[in-house]
Amino acid sequence: MMNTKALSYMDCVILSLIRRYDLSEQAATNAVKKSYLYQLLQNEPEETMHDSVNDSADDVYYEIFEKRS
């Protein structure tokens, strides 16, 4: 279970994915939940949230969508 700060951070990453990569809310949410970030936010939230939201969004995007190419 994620704490409130981690959930808020995840929501911000989702919003960043929507804005920066023109993803739907569902696609952005699914991407985050399939990425490394989701697991880290559950297990090591304080360490994970030191990265900027946009950096995390970029990492998730490249992890999930670029490896398909």
C-alpha cells in the first residue's frame, strides 16, 4: 500500500505523461502501474520521490513505450 505522498507523486507523474506525451488518462495510469516506478513507490517512496516528476514521467514513457519500437 502506498502512502499519501507517494500516491500524490504518482498522480503528478500521470499528469505529466498526459501533458508531455499526449496520452489518455487510462494509458498514462496503466503505464505507471506497469513500470518500475510503481513498485519503487510502494517499497521505497521517500527515495523514489527525490527525482523530479518530469524525469520520472520520461523514464516511465521510455520504459513502457520505447521498448516496443
